[in-house]
Amino acid sequence: MWNMRPERVTPNEFERALLDRIGESEPRLRDALAKLHVLSREFTGAGCFTTFRCDAAAEEERWCVGLDDLVTVPGVPSVLGAVLCCRGSQPDFLEIFTYGEARWHGTFEGFGFNAG
């Protein structure tokens, strides 16, 4: 597992596509999703945690919403999934993960969506 400061402080193309899909099913997040600031990305070998600046109060409700679709990435033998965890109406972190024993180290060129 390794943690890195983001080379970009905004979501990358892949993260943006996942967040836009999640926003389609959670309209209350749309405004917040448009203004995200990435603090860090932590790659685990089986996925990634992207942490966002979240100014919500600690006592605000914590909740998560999953991506309804499955994600394919060339070179990854299984599909990927994603879940966005929030505090109040603000995104806290995005978890991207593989299903099964597959490894994924953050490449996303050629990704696509399949209905889950």
C-alpha cells in the first residue's frame, strides 16, 4: 500500500466519470461533486482511496453510495466497483476496488461501464 500526494488537486478523468455516474443516482451531491479538491490518493494493489477536502462537521451523518455499474479496464481480469462515502452533503472519499483476487494499480486507459 502506498500513499501519494495527488499530482492533480481535481479528480482525474476516471474519478470524474465514476463521480458523474454516482451523481446521476444521488442528485443531492451534484453541486458538491463539481467542486471537489483531492487531498490524497492511496493505492492498495486491489484498489484506491481518493480523499477529498470535506468541511462537514464531524457529527454530520456519514453515509455511502455505490456505483450502480461495473467498470472494465483493459489488463484487469475482473471488473472494478466504486463507492463514495460522504459526511452530510459533502464527499469525503471515493473507494475504487476490484472484485475477486485481481490486482489494479491505478491505470484506467480504455475503461468502460457495464450495467451492474
